[in-house]
Amino acid sequence: MKIFVLNCGSSSIKYKFLDMTTKETLAQGGIEKIGLPGSFLKLTLPNGEKVVLEKDIPEHKTGIHFIMETITGAKYGCIKSLNEIDAVGHRVVHGGEKFNASVAITPEVIAQMVECIDLAPLHNPPNLEGIYAINELLPNTPQVGVFDTAFHQTMPPEAYMYGLPYQFYTKYGVRRYGFHGTSHRYVSRRACEFLNVPYEKQRIITCHIGNGGSITAIKNGKSVDTSMGMTPVEGLLMGTRCGDVDAGALTFLMEKENLNAQGISNLINKQSGVNGLSGVSSDMREIEAAVKAGNEKAILALNVYEYRIKKYIGAYAVALGGVDIIVFTGGVGENQTGLRTSVCEGLDFMGIQIDGERNKARGEETLISAENSKVKVVVIPTDEEWMIALDTAGQC
């Protein structure tokens, strides 16, 4: 079975084409700068070579058509006809309370997804554009929606409710939903396979740390709490997102800086995080270089970044009644060895001991905890596309 995985962002499209029988990646790549000057398709050939194809791509439909022309073309194609695609799996950011699992896409499901646009106005519309484009290109091919929020629908009310008037929950759906659910689900399951322990009997804390980041508490295979909220702003300090902040500080800034709703949204989503604190970059590699150079604001940003992760691990150990496994994933979690050391440092009272030699590994599945560590600490590279493909296959 050959499954095409599509992830449409606000100005980008990522894709991966997988043969589920052989587990082979037939094609992968992405389009960037949709609707902007200099848009292009960057694809990875089977030998690992990167190819950039420039093209004016004003909107998502044009981009998806360009991708499909490329994978069936003579020069970079891997199939002769789009009819060789057996199903298409879509990453959908927000499913609200409507979806607690991946679903086959029907007109009724699309209507429910449209109702969720208010909860993710930047993300759900391009996700839907991907579905509409595939409907035109492959009208008879099954499509499946895989929701970032679905995995977290097992959280209890005490974990997802905010201390706001209850009417805003019933009227507008204001509550914590959580994100990165597909990644948290994949790495928690894969960690248990890697360690050869039963998934349904573990207390797991998964740390998806990248430019965006979230931490999830998983008990017996179910998400019981997660750091992101109604939107992806809450929780950890991120590349450009502020994470946890006193709501009163935001109303204070709105008055002092004369900011409207869009202005405060830009501030907390695009101008904050390690970029805002450091004044250097949202890229942790550049932050670490600035730290080594003695940049005081970069040092502060890194300290805040690491402290937030450590604080959530501690909180979730309490929520779980202890912890058996901690998983690091995401671009930073998989590759920044110093961050993993700093986060786990001082957690020996929880039974966490890191092996310095093991922790030198980057971007690969590995155990980084010491032999005498009561808690297993592992690095598991995330593979959301494979998880989406598995869910898609399961619905077909």
C-alpha cells in the first residue's frame, strides 16, 4: 500500500510518500514561501541529494499540483500515475473536541473541520486547502485526517479546564487542547518498543523540543496532561512563542504599547521566546554559539528555556505519581546534547542519572541514562509522517 502524507502549513507544504509494505520512502520534500516572492519546491532524492525547483506558487492548490507533477514526472518522478497512490493522510492541527482519533474524510468531517477554524485560524484553513486539492486531483482516493489534538482528548477535566467562567467553555470551547499529539504518540510507543516494556503499563514524559515545543504526561498509554493549551502559545519557552506568561502582563502591555488583539498575538507568537529574550535568534544552535561567546542575554534565554523544561518534567512526575521513562525528541531534543544534560542535572532525587558518553549521540534512537538510573531516559527521533501513514492505512 502506497500512502501520500500531506502537511499544509500557512505558507508551506511538506510531503512524504511511503510504501507501507517495504517501509520505503518513495519521495519527500516541501514547498516554502507560498504566496511570497521566491517560492520553491525542495525535494530529497533517494540518494539523499537535495534538489530545489523554483516556481511561482501563489496558493496551496498550485503547490500541490506542482508536487504531484514532480512525483509523476520523467526527471524526479517515482510513480507513473497518480492512480498508484492508494490513500492520502493529512496532518490537521486542530480537531477541538470533535475528534479524538484519526478519521476518514467525508463531507460531514470536512464540515466539522470548518467549525474548528476559529480555534486554529492560521493552521486549519491550509489543512483544508490540502484536502480540497486532493479531492480535485484524486476524487476516488481515500483521505484520512490525523489531528494534532486528538491524542490529548484523554486528558481529565482538571487538566484541561481553565479558571475562567464556565460559560466560555460551553460557548466557545475555551480549554486546553494540546498539540504535537502525533509526535507524542509515536515517540512514547516507539520508546517502549525500543526498551521492550509494555506501553500500557508505563508512566512516560515525552519532551518534544524544537522551535515549537511541548511536554506530555502519558499514563498507561493515554495523555493525561500536556503543556500547550487552547493554542500552541502556552507552556514552554519556544523559538518565537512566549510560553507561560501572566495574562495580566499581556493586558498591561496592550495598554502601554497600544496593542490590539492582532498586535498582542504577533507579540506572543512571533516576537517572543528565545528570540525575543536573547535578541539573537530563534535557532538554538545560534543561541548556543552566542552563549559560548559570552552573550548575557543568550545565556539568560537558554537558562529560561531549560528551566521551563525541567519544571514541567517535575510537575508531570507528580501528575503521574512517578515516572518510568523520559523521552527527548524534536530537532533540539534529538540533537542538543548539552540541553539534555542541563535539563536532567539535579534530578537524581527522582532516580534520573545521565550517562555522559551515551548522551553524545545525536539524531538516533539511544538510551542516554546510566545503568543505575531508576528512570530510563531515551532519545527517539520523531516520525509524525509514519504515524500519519499508519493511521491512514488503518482507516482504509
